[in-house]
Amino acid sequence: MTLEELGFNEKAKQVISFEKNDAIGRVIAEHKDRYVIQTSEEVFQAEITGGLRYSAESRADLPAVGDWIQFTAYDDNAVIITEVLPRYTTLNRQAVGKLGEKQIIAANVDIAFIMQAVGHDFNLNRLERYIAICNSSSIQPVILLSKTDLISTEELASLTDMIKERIRSILIYALSNETLFGYDKLKKIIKTGNTYCILGSSGVGKSSLANNLLQSTKLKVNT
């Protein structure tokens, strides 16, 4: 796997510079104070230096999923993160119990799939809130309507028209994880080098979407 396949695209190159021999990786998972990072060659368990933790003014200064980082090895499968490299986008939410402080959900995301299931989960106001979060971070939002096998073609068309009347100039894809309806169209917008995330409530089919995309494309998908 190359750094480009891992998501080091033109946007990343505009804000990140490093020397040829620098050890560069990307955070692909976070577990409290421990991280998993992917390099062009392998996967490492990682921790951060005490200096990085001490100098952090807020949680936003510490690594998040999607961050590009520099590291130094100290064991066969373990490394120390020494620096969080500049981000070109951040997906944020309000930190729990900390008024005014933002928590980074993911960094360096290009496109966010906002997923809602047709039926009881669908909520236009919630959809607009997700889109506002993406727009504030310069992340392209794409709407995915899941479980469309449960409604008629007419009902789906009516729902899509309702979204378009209120939310303009946005891509909308109707999907079924059962029949794989809509996946052929969705795969056409997925490009190597871009980083994608999936936003949505529990039970709308996010894990099924990730697994189906993983099986039908060359993407590396983390859920």
C-alpha cells in the first residue's frame, strides 16, 4: 500500500511536508490513550509521548482517527507518536461535559456519507444538522438513503423530491444493503486517495455499507 492509497492526496500535500526518511503513518483507530496506525508497509500499536500530551491545550491537539502522524519505533510492533501533522479538515462535535470544547470525530476527511434509513429513522432536520457540520469543515456531504427495499418506487421518489426541495445541490443515493440496489452508482464516485466517513444513527446500515464497499472495491474500510 502506498501513502496515496492510504489517503495522502493533493489536499494533504498542500498542508503536510516531510523529509523522505521521516516515519509517517495514519491513525486508523483510537482506544482512549492508545492508537493503531497504518503505514505504507504495516500496522503498529502506538502511544503518544509525554511531551505531546503535556503540550496539548485541548483534546483537539491530540491524535484522532484520520490524522497523519510522525512516529518513532521502540518495539517490533509498537511505536511512539511524536507529532500530529497539520489537518486539512476536521469533523467535530461538542465534547461531552466540556462546554465550548470540540471533540474531533475524524481528521482529513474528504467526503462524508450521511446515512438515514427510510421510514422511522428519517429526519430532515437531523439531516440538515449533519450537512451543516460537514459544510463548516469543508467536507463534502453525500446523502445515502438506506433500506429502500422496504418502500415503493413512488414513495422513494417522493422522499427524494422532499429532500431536494429543502436541501439543494447535494448528491443523493438510494441504497439497499439486502439487494445491493444503488451500489453500482455509489461506487462510481469513490476514488482511491480520498478519505470517506459514514455518519448516521445506529441501525441505519453503516456497518453493512462499509462491508459491502470493502468487498466490492479496493478500499480499506475502518468501522
